[in-house]
Amino acid sequence: MNRKPALFCTALLLAVTLGACSTGENASSSDSSSAAESSSAATEEPAATEPPAPCQIGYVTGHGEMDDAEISKFVAQTAQDGYEWEEVSLLEIPEETDLLIINSPTADLSSDELNALDAYADQGRHVLLLLPANEAETRYKNLGHFLDGFCLTIDYDHITETDSTRMLNDNDAFILADVISYPSNMTLYSEEAASGLPFLLDARSFHFVYRENFDTIKIDAMLQTAPTAIGTPCGGTEDDPLTFEEERLTVMAYSRDEGRKNACVVAVGASNFLTDAHYEESYSRSPVDFVHSTLGWFRFYAE
């Protein structure tokens, strides 16, 4: 993959004339997500006026996260773009940490870690969460509680495709997602970043929910499935697990809370595209670029 280091600043400098709302078929989702998009569509993100300052990334450990050695190409690219990396514990987040990456945790946060993460977000700091489907019975209660504060809910599902034209290599768990080119309130994508066919392996979905702070939340989908995809219950423990069918499932979403100093969260229901094995493949281009653009968005809102 031949990425351009200037993509983030270029994308952030896009004028809001790119449009604030999703267009065409991609604008539809489940009832809850459509309501969320409609609620926030009137406000547009401001255009940046100067390149953002260097940024410190805290790579969270302690919950079975993916070893950063498995994403060395991603780490190297971000280093070229001015980011500095450090492994961190949620109980000891360095003051200079601008954003946290939580990549494929297999265990939940502790109550103390939840409190620390909430306090971190209250300072206007940001979190990128990658959470692919897994069969572990552990339920992410505290991590889910953190996302609830941003009007996002984790679905305990494993997404497969029923349409063979939307599978990679006849693998029904390697699904094609649809790009929301210019979602409301996050006008940072370039045409280059919005191109390509993003395939995600072993993905899960997220839903938008109403909470008491919803009027301060700016939220939208970034990647969604086609209605031909099915979200089958997988992992966690629920009394009444749901199967999601005949709807667009959100596999990548963002939320910004104006009531918490513009703290931002981006949740991705897959992580394969960041691994060295997939990072430079054409099917990873869009999700990889979206993650890089997301880091640029975080930098714009750095305190």
C-alpha cells in the first residue's frame, strides 16, 4: 500500500462543502442508528486551519490485547506521520497521552480501569477501540459502560455474508463493508480514503443508543454491511441473544461528545486489516485509511 503521509492533514483541511450527511443507500441503517444520524446531521465539523501538533499514542495492555509486534507496519507508518507510541496501563495513563488505542481485548476492564478511562475522556482525550468478534464468554460490561457514555453499544455477534459476491475468497466471515463516504459531523475523508473495497474478517457490530447526554453527542456510522449480512450471536452471555438480519450493521462508528471537551471515540468491529499480514492488501486500504484519518481527527481535537 502506497500511503501518503500528508493524507491526514489534507483530509482535515477539507472544507465542509464536502457535505455533512451520508448519501444514497449507505445513509440507511437500523432504526436506532438512523435516528442518531438525523439528530446530529445539522452540525458540521469545522475545517482545520493549521497542521495539528505531534501526538502521543498510548497502546493499552493488560486485557489480552493484540501484541503491537503484530501491527508493526501500522506503528511504523504512524511514526512517520509524527506519532509517538508507548504501551500503557489504564491505571497509569501518562499525562501527555493524547489518545488511547485498545486493540482486540479478550477480557473486560476492571471497575478502577473504567473510572480511569472515564476520567481520561472527561479531559477531552480520545479512544480508538478495535473489537472483532470472539467466542469468549466474558462480557465487556465495564468497556460497554464506557461506550454507553458515547451512545454506542457493543453487539455480541459474528457477522457473516449470505451474498457470495460480498465475500472474499468464498469465506462468508470475510465480508465486504460499505463506505459512508462523508458521514455527518466528521468531514475528514479524502476521495482517496473513501475508495477501495473494504473487506473485514470476523467482524462484530455496534448500535447507537439514546442516553441522557444524547443532545451533546455527534455520532454516525463509517462502515456498514449490506442487508444480506447476518449477525449471529457470538460470545458474551445474554438471556435473550439477538440475531441481526435484513438490516445494515454498523461495523465502524464514531462519536464525539461536546459535553466532555469534545472527547472522541471510534469503534471498529474488526482488527485484521491493521495486522502485518493484511495491512498492505488492497481490501484493507479503506479501513486502514479511515483509521489513519481518525487519528488525524483526534489530533484536531487534542487539548
